[in-house]
Amino acid sequence: MIIHELLVVLKICIHHTYEKEDGKNEIAILYCNMQQLGIDGNRYVQSFNLEGLTSKLLH
């Protein structure tokens, strides 16, 4: 039962992070900050195999 509850929380967090305008703005700020540090955000995601992480966690 606890796993089901955790998945519900995860889905809610994902929705608010990626679907809401505020979340999109915060992600853009994160990528901008990474760029200022000389980090390519897209490459970072690929290097740590984070692409599609949400789907991986849910399955």
C-alpha cells in the first residue's frame, strides 16, 4: 500500500514540476544557472541517464 501512495505523490509532484507554468520557469532557471557554470543541461541529463526518469520510476 505504501508504494501506491508514494506513486500518487510522485505523479502529483511531476505534474506540478513539468506541466505547470511555474515549474517550466523554474526548470528554465535551473538550465540557465547550469549554463553559467559551464554545464550543458541536456548533456547532464543524458550523462546520468535521467531522460525519461519519471517513466522509469513509475514502471
